[in-house]
Amino acid sequence: MSIRQHQLALRPLRRWVIVVCAAVVVVLTSGVLAWLLFEAGSDPGRRLEAIKTGFTVGLAGGGSIVLFLAVRRQWHQEVVAAVTARDADERRLTDLYVKGTEHLGSPLAQVRIAGLYALERLAQENPHQRQVVTDVISAYLRMPFAEGDEDLETQQELHVRRSAGTILTTHLREPEFWGVTLDLSRAVLVDFNARGCVFTGGLNCEKAVFIGTARFTDARFAGVARFVDADFRGTSRFTGVTFEDDVLFGGVRSRDTRWFLGAKLTNHKAVLDIPGFRVEPDGTITPDAPAR
């Protein structure tokens, strides 16, 4: 039940409703009593029984009102308890979310990794938080990072980014599939292993930097695959990939010339923009010239 529904459910009972109900009971009791006395005539015994019956009807009507108010009060108490429990859950989720995101700003790599896995656990236990957590992790991967240095801090950051990428790709496969949309534009990704992943909303990696091995083998892109101006600085593999929408790889920098081996485009109306590659009538993506 939403907060708005709770507010409607907790609306106070108007006083005139109780007054009207009481008046109805009084009128009904008086009517029944008058009718019974009329039927009893002048017989004292029958009149006594009529009076008892009339007041019994009145007590029954009054008891019905009291029972209704008791039930309504219990119902309100249950609604209040539900709202309180919901608020407690929301506060707990907020606290976990805030603590996890605060960890991502720590200067210590191990604390940042702990924050990532805390956010993953939060999303795993609360499906409605999965897209939010995914966006937070993606935003972390878009933070500026200089690859060139070989100091300890840089190596630790590489490890943190590798862990972040692993968390994202783990939940794009069964049995822990989240069904989220990824925006990794301008992200710096380390050993990004999306083998067998399903990108239900496509994937935006425009101007992203891939360090190490970027593996998309046997992945499926249900939406647009956008890799415009992406920089693959290591090995890149799109072997056996299935594209179901536009494939945009304009301006990509890569040392690999056979990375789309066995890849297919299943939508004949989709746009294929991969420099040096074309699509065959059966949907197979092949290089314009034989690989050297």
C-alpha cells in the first residue's frame, strides 16, 4: 500500500456519521417498541415482553455500532503498524545506501570495494533499488582515472574498477539477472568481462576506455549497442555476439581486426556502423577485407 493509500485509510471518521447511526438505532428501537406495544394491547405480560424485546433490539443496534468502532480502531492500528514498519524499512535502506556510497569516496581501496559489495547486497535484496545501485556504480566508473602511473594507489584503483565491472556483469546473467540498463559512457573499465551477458536496454559505452581484456563473447544486445569513440587499449572480443538493434562503433580505437568473428545482426532494419565491417544477407557481420 502506498503512502497516499495509507493517508486515505487513516482519514478520521466524521462525527455526524456516529450521530446519524445513533439516531437510526434510537428511531428503530422506538419504532419496534411502539409496534410491539401496539400488538400486545392491554395485556400486562405481553407488554412486558414487548418492552424487553424492544430494548433488546436497541441494545443489539448499539452493540453493532460499538463493534464497528472497535473493528475500525483495530484496522487503524494495523495500518499505523504497517506504515511504521514501512518507514523503518525505508530508513534502513536509506542508511545502507548512504553508507555504501560514502565508502566509495574513501581513500582506501578496501573500503571502496566494501562499499561496492554493500550496494550489491542492497540491490540483491531489494529489486526496486537495482537500477539505482547500477547507476551509482556506473557513475563511479565514470570518475576520472589516469592509467599511466604504476604506483600502488593506481594498482589498487584498477582492482576496485575491476570489481565494480564484475558486479555489474554478474547480474546481467542468469540466475542473478537484474534486468537493468547500463550507461557506461566515458567510463574507465578494467578487464570488463561481459561474456554471455544480456543487455535488455542496450549498452552505452560512448567514449569509454577499456583497459586490459574487454570480452563480450556470446552476449546479446536487445537495445542499441553504442560504442562510438570507445578506446579498447587491450584485447577486445565480440565473438558470437547477437545484436538486435543499432550497432554504433564509429570512431572506435582498437588493435584487433577480428573481434566480430561469428557476430550477427538479427534486425535487418537496424543501423550497422562498424568501420571495416559489413553485414551479410544472413545477418553475419564480416570484415570488408580478409583479415591479415
